Amino acid sequence: MTTPLPTAAAAADDLSKPPDRRRRRLLGLAAAAAALAVLVLLSLALGSKPLPIGEVAEALWRDNGDPRIIVVGQRLPRTVLAVLVGIALAVAGALMQGLTRNPLADPGLLGVSAGAALGVVLAVWLMPAAGPLLQVWAAFAGAVVTACAVFLIGSLGGRGRSPVTLVLAGVALGAVLQGLASTVVLLNANVFLTMRSWQAGSVADLGWRAVLTVAPFLAAGLLLAAFAARGLNAVALGEDLANALGANQWLTRIAVVAAVTLLCGSATAAIGVVWFLGMMVPHVARWITGPDQRWILAYSCLLGPSLMIAADVLGRVVVIPDEIPAGVVTAVIGAPVLIWMVRRRNASGL
């Protein structure tokens, strides 16, 4: 059962707030952008072979030997991919929390992640020689098919206008797909070896091809998210008030489902499963900005990649020369944070 966000009613009069609040939000946004820039530099500089910032800057502009190979050939594409995945998952999580009016919702509730996993499993099983790029397309196809199935199932009987039916359909179908994927993984050694690394959520060694594959879907998802943001402010007030304000709830929910599918599906297809990022980042953004979905989405676009890059850098340096995948790091960080959020008074009744 979903529960209204604690401060959802405040979204209706957000435009009447004094300029000081808007100024604080803009300053916070600038601080988040500065933190992201610092983390990007650290991502380019740190690893099994740390590089001085000066050599990193030089490598970006001209060929200076090994630093150029390390920075431009290896670290820059994984950093850009971490930024894209962080934005995708954080914005998808913010959209799901706004749609379901549940501050602990996760983009995986629509079953998109499970559909992507089944797509990869089937691609590796049926075409063992398939390369990483084909696996990405198979995962995205699985995510899209799953989202369409969830939307159709949730709309049966004329009840598709309720976000509860969409979530229940997504959870149920996701469980079925996850069971099918697990069955194939356990029965096929080649699939098991592939999924073992894919499910860890690593951005390493994927290169520019993965970045170019994800970027168009991310752009389309962000456009849909921007379109749905204002409508989500009305939806968060409840159906009656949303209707009174003239919001088109049906169109807003279609836009949200499509955006979550594009964002979460492309991110999961590219690097695998990343735990808790889509839940934590929008929650933190809401503490900072209040209930306005437009500001939450803006902050999520900066805080999401910051967390993803921080997890990737931390995974690189704690066990040199080996690495811990970023998805594992976010899970280690996210589990205690989730426990703390659930124990908070405002979240304990969800």
C-alpha cells in the first residue's frame, strides 16, 4: 500500500515561497555540481595507477604517452558511463516515488530490472557467441517488453489509473521473470559465468560503445521526465485534488512509466543491477529541496552520478590491484541507509 509523501501538500504552493528558498536551492544545486566535478577528476586520477591532476589535464588535451592511454582510453569512458547510469537510476527512482507517493519506492518496482536480466540470460543462452553490445540490446528489449506487459496487466478491468495496480503488476511479473532467469542461470554454466559479473553492476571495461548505446535512451527518458514533473506535483496531492487542479493523471502516468522504462532499462542493460541508488538519491534530494518534483529531479541529476562515481572510485582503491564493482559498493552503503530510513518516524508507517 502506498502512502502520501510527508510534505506532498506543500507542492501546491511552492511558487509562493519567498525568494530565499529558491536562492538556497540554487546554491545547493551549485554545490552539488561542484562536488560532481571534483568526483569526476578523482575518477580520472585514481585507480591501480594513480595519476597527478596535472597529468590528467594534459592527457585530455594532447598525447602524453601512458597517461593518455589510461585517462582517455580507460577511465574517461567508465566515468562518463557512471555519470549516465547515475542520472538514469536517480531520476527513475524520483519518478517512481512521485508516482506511487511512497518515499521508499525503487525504479525496480515496475519489473524493468528483472526483464532486462531475463533478456541478457536469453541472449547468452541462445547465442553463446553474442558480444557485450548484443547483450545490452537484449537487456533493453527485455526491459521494454516487461514494462509494456506491466502496463497492460495493470490496466485490466479499467483500474490502470491507479499506481497501486501498476506496482503490484510490476512486482508480480518481476518475480516470475527473475525466477525464470535464475532457472536458466543455474542450468547453464556459460550463462552463469556471464551473469555473475553482469549482476554486480560494474562500469569497468565497457568502453565508448556502451556509452553511445545508452545516451539516446537516457536523453529520451529525461525529456519525458521533464514533461511529467509538473503533473507529478499534482498527482502527489491525491486523485481528487489532482483532478480539481486539471492535471491529466492518465497522461502523466504513461509518461512516467515510459521514462522509467527508458532510464532504468538502459542503465541496467549497460552495466547490470545497481542496488539502492534509485531509492537513496531521490530521498536525499527531497530532504534538501522539499516536495517539488522539478527540484527533486534537478538534484537527482547531480546527486545520482556523484554517488555512482564515488562508489566506483571507492571500489577501485580499497583492494588494489583488484576492484569491487560499483553495484556492490552501493549495496553495502545502501543497506544501512535503508534500515535507518525505515526506522525514521516519517517512514516507519509506509
